Amino acid sequence: MTETKTYTGGCHCGKVRYEVKAGIQDVVSCNCSICMKTGSFLAFVPAAAVTVLSGGDVVTDYQFGKKHIHHQFCPSCGVRSFARGAMPDGTEMYAINVRTIDDVDLSAFKVKEFDGKSL
């Protein structure tokens, strides 16, 4: 079982900050158009595990395709720290861009490839 840890992170300029309490061990590398262009590595966690500490009221929301995911980014520096959406069963979730976690060691995570381009 994965140990639950508290992670903090945010955008480049610091306007958007979040905290997530989860046992992150796997991250998703998706090849869809937005993930490829932003270089995101995503960890999917329940919405209850995430607290937006600042900037939640200023993030810019972007949706494309089927418009199921709210890709949110800082309007000042453009960094996409997280996205919001729902799992197939309807459970609210966040997709945390682990590259935005403070002092992250990317080698600590197992990367799983996802073919989002084919959806």
C-alpha cells in the first residue's frame, strides 16, 4: 500500500498554489495534443484530496474536444498546475501535473503511457 503524503505545488509565478494529500506513485504521460504541448505528467486523485490554497478564483479554464476536463492554468505565467473533471463513475477528481509539485523528484514515480491522442 502506498503511503499518503502531503505535497504542495503551484505555478511558476506563485499565484496558484495547491496542496494534495495522496499516495502518488504512478504518473500518466498522455500523448493528447494538450499534454504533449504542455509536457504534463499527471497524477489522478480524488477532489477531496486537493485543497487549492490560492489562485482558484483566477485560474483560466480551457476545454476542448468532448469538454469533459477543465484544464486550468494561471493567467499570469500560463502554467497548468492541475485539471478538474470526473472519473467514469462520476467521482470528482483532479489531475495534478506532478511537474508543478515543489521540489519534485520525477524519478520517484513510475510513468504509465496513455494514448489520449486516439480518443
